[in-house]
Amino acid sequence: MDREHGWIGRKDRHPVTVDAVVHRDGGSHVAVTLADMSDEGCRIESDEHFRIGEYVEIDIPDRGRTKAQIRWALPDSAGAKFLSGAGPDQD
């Protein structure tokens, strides 16, 4: 897929519908639906509010828990970037 001039690149995402669980700081967790997934991130659909910059772990079927950072957030969805490092300093 060609990107428009000035577009900040990211890997193409693929439309999916995957039930998952997001684990948050403090031990809370919320059931979500993942959509538009790539090797680098996904869109989270949920009534739960996520904060930009928030670090979470997403329990994805057949993949296990994956560390991620919320990169954008709207009232009913958020974008997460999967992290390869072990802590919040590493993305």
C-alpha cells in the first residue's frame, strides 16, 4: 500500500476481530476487542478509557502477554504499539 506524502510510516495493519484482555497498572484488567493488527501494534476497541502514553500488557490468544504503549486514544478505541523491550523506557 502506498502512503501519502508526509505520512509517518507504520506497518500495514490487517483487519481482525480478536477478543483479548488488557492488564493495567495496579492489577486491574479489562476485556477488549483487538482490530487492525500488525506485528508492531493494534487498535483496541473498548468502552474503557485509555490514556496516551499508558503502558499496558495485552493478553492475546496464541501470542501470550505482550507489553504495549497506548499511542492514541478516543472515547471507544485506542491505538497500541507493541514494545520489544522489558520496561517502559524501551520502545
